[in-house]
Amino acid sequence: MSAQQTLVAPAPRARPAARRGWLREALTGWLFSAPFLLIFIVFLALPILASAILSFTDFSLGNLVDPFSARFIGLSNYAKLLHDPNFLQAALTTTIFVVFGTVLNLAVGLAAAVALNRGISRFRAVFRVGYYLPVVSSIVAVAVIWRFLFNADFGVVNGVLQIFGIKGPDWLGNPTLAVAIIVALMVWRNFGNAMIIFLAGLQGIPNDLYEAARIDGANRWQEFRSITLPMLKPTTLLLTVVTTIGFLQVFEEPFVMTQGGPLNKTRPISMYVYQQGFNFFHQGYASAMAYTLFVVIAAVTLIQFRLLRSET
Amino acid sequence: MSVAAPVRTAIPVVTQATPEQRPSRGGRRARNSLWVYVALLIGLVLLVGPFLWMVASSVKTPAELHHVPPTWIPQTFTLDNYTTIFTKLNFPQYFVNSVIVAAVVVGSNLLFCSMIGYALAKLRFRGKSAVFLLVLATIMVPQTVYLVPLFVLMSNLGLVNSYAGLILPFAAQAFGVFLMRQFIQGIPDELLEAARMDGAGEFTVFRKVVLPLLGAPLATLGILTFLGSWNNFLWPLIIATSDQMFTLPVAVATFSIGQNTADYGLLMAGSVVLIAPVLLIFLLLQRFVQQGIATTGLKG
């Protein structure tokens, strides 16, 4: 562009030409952006905005045909949330899923990454591929498999326990055990991702640090505590943010494994939003709940990125 | 170990000292790594085991499926479960639905994301930064937030229970824009200028110069979008209201919590159909990924 301009600059007629070139470039820019933007705005940006508006209305099944007939009811939906024991239970369940899930996901991912990086010299690729398999698999399918494995009457887990003469429990019928199994499934399916990202982080640690430590007579645990962990801090914080956001939206695992039961103890917020919005058709109320979840996600992300910035 | 020539001091001493130390150190290492192998192997069994169990169970008879204690290797091999889901149940339809949705979602993202990526990376126009900010702002918004209004929109457009309803919300995804923009920024301007000098219009520049250079990022975007679409569950569950429009995950989930709840033979066969294509693609591309690393390693 600039080359062209300097070439033709002396001629007085060049200016309109350059101007036309500028206009054409702008037009082309918008033309190239248009297909993406059209779909993106109509089916993503607008619904996000509409959700905020919906959350202040009493929108329900009757308004589906004529969306603008819904009445504004101010903050009523949000006030109702705070007194809805089902929502509070869902919030508690989500918190348990997120806290235990995130901590375990990172711990197992890090352990696997360290073992693959420095513990062994052969078959690395086999383990890396094997550990990553669940990440690419459908959650619905693996949740169905897990439900089968933990079936009280003919599941493998209780079958193995029986060999040792132990009568296995009804895993998914017990609220505490069901929560634990769903957390385990979340970690089982996702830690491969954390492992890959930790592996990349580990490979960025200079080897001299370990050599220096070895000369000083440090053992493996001291090496891990004083070199590996501090050097992985940025990776760890980033993974914490990503995992937290992901687990705050957990849906498929409890939907397939327990349908939220027993006693709604395994029903997270996303599932309660789904039920309120699409089973009971309380779309206004569901939107208020979804927006609350969104605000929490935004806040958690912001806090964690603050930490990330101040610590590194 | 015996120092033959005292003249060769420093270097031989060092090289001799190391082999002397190595047996003890190496022994400790070897024992340590044996434990690491054992731990990793147990992990591998726990991670791959359920998949093998799924495959084994899908070829068992109903009687054997409910046998206590469970059998590891099928005693009587049968394909009845597969025959049933493909002839008595509607699995051919679900499979085709999943393929159609994934194909269109992948295709539209490859095309639209590389186009807008080109505009954002290489063209100057007013409102460009606003466009980029808009895309950036939505990347963190969880799906749960816009499901309800999206459904209201779809029902007013008459797109509930249609391919368009399944596809459109995923036809233009933000992360593809970042990926393509990032990569296209790395293409030297001189290359584009040269084509423009030869009288090529922007569309020709894009098609003949930019697109041929986008092989690697397009492959990445294609794989990620395919995985996302194939495994996508919540939106298809909402928008596909009749059996005819179910995708595979919706079908498997619906059967698993419906009246077929105890028929694990059918459910495992369904899960195999749902998981197999993705695993196949992943395993094939994993080889390419490793080859890629090996080649760059040789070159670098």
C-alpha cells in the first residue's frame, strides 16, 4: 500500500485513486468479516444480551410465541434465587465439584507429567496417548460406561470387590459416594489435558537448575519442591483458571450418571438452569440463574488472573 | 579403575570417576523408574480399561452382561447388540445427523474464520478493533448463559428440531478467529503486495496466496472443531426435540436414562459407535503429530 502510494504520489490524479483504494480495502475488510459476524452476532452476541434482559422478566412458556409480551419484574428473579433451597443446594454441589475436581485434576495431571518427563525413558508416547484418550472421547459415552462399571448389581467394581469377599455399596444411590464418583469421572476425563500443559511447562525448565541442585546434594523431593513447583507457578495458575471455568459448567456427567439424584445432591447449577428453562419453562428465572453463574465465572477468572499477574 | 598413566591427570580422573559412581546411582535410578513404570501402568489400565470393557461388553449376550462376577473376555461372541441398534433402533439416522452437523460446522468455521482472520490481520478498515473486541469479549461467556434466549430465537425463526438449529450456533466460533488471525499475521506482507502488484484483487490474493499457506492452522482448527461438534451434547439435547434429529450423544444419553436403562449391551454398542470415530481420528493424527515433532527435531 505505502509502496504504491510513494510510486504514484507525484501525479495529482493519484489521490482519488489512492482514496478509492482505501475505500475498497475497507469494503473488502467488512466483506471478509461479514459472514462470520452475521452468524456470530445473531446466534451468540444477541442471545447473550437477551439473556440479561430475560433475567428481569417473568418470561415463561406462554411468551414463547410472542417474546415481547413478557413483563419486567425487576430483580424478583434474583431475589427468588436467594430463597430457593434447590438453587442453594445446586450452588453447593457446583462448589464441591469445582473445588475437589480442580485440585485433583491439577494434582493428578502434574504427577503424570512429572513421571513422564523425568521418571521414565521409554514408552512415553504410549502413556501420553493413553492418558489423553478420555479427553477426546464423548463425555456422554464415558459417563454411560462409568455408570455400568459402578452398577450395584452387576458392575465391574462390585464384581472385583466380591472376589475379596466385600459386598460393594450402591455407589450411585448414595449421595456422598455419587458426588465422589462424579468428581472422579471429571478428573479421569480431564487430567490428560492438564498433563499435556504441565509437560510443556516442565520442558521449559532449564536443566542446569536440576544439575546445580544435584551437586548441592538435593534429593528428588527437594528438587521437586524447590525447582519444579516454583517454576510451574504460571502454568499452574493458568490451568486453575481454565479448569475452574470448565468445571463450573459441568453438566453431562451428573445428567447421565445420576440425573441429579439422589435427593438432588448431584445436581449442579447448569443442570438446574436446564430443568427450569426447558422442563418447567421458567425461562426468566433460568436466565437469572445463568447470569449469576456467569458473574461468578467472571469474578473467579478476574481474581485468578490478578493472582497470576502479581505472582509472576 | 587403576590409573595407568599419572600424566593424564584431569580428564581421565573425571571419566573414571563417573563410571565408578554410575552403578550405585544408576541402580537407584533404575529401581526408582521401575516404580514409576508400575504406577504409570496402573494408571494406564484405569484409563484405557473402561474403553476395553465397553468394547468387550458390546459383544456379550444379555445373560453374560448380568453375570456375577463379571466375565472379562466374552464367552459367547455376538454382534446382536450392533444389529439391534442399527436395524431396530434409529442409529443410522443419528450417525448421519452427527456427520452432517460436524461436516457443516467444520466447513463453515474453516471458511468464515480464515476470512475474518485475514481481514483482521491484513486489511485496514474502520471498526476493525471493535470487531476484534466483540469476538474477544464473548470467549469467556459460558454456554449456559445464552441457551434460553437462543432457544426463544430459534423457536421464533422456526428452526427448532432442524439441521439449521443444530448447526448455526456453532458455525462461527471465536477461538477459530484468534487462531487464524494469529497465523495470518505471520505471513509476510511482501507476499501479498507482490500479488496485488500483479493486479490480483483481494479475493484472489486470499484464495491464491493466503489460503494455500494455511494448511497447518486449518488442520488444527478442523480437528478441534470436529471434536467439539461430535461430542457436543447440551444444545443438541435442547434443540433436537424429535428422534429424527437426534445426534449420537443425545441418542445415547436419552436411551441411557430412558426405558432401555438396564440394557447395557445396546448402550455399550452405542457408545462404541459414538467414541470409535473420534479415537480413530485421534490415533491417526497422533502419529502425524509425532512425525511432525521428529522432522522438526531433525531439522532444528
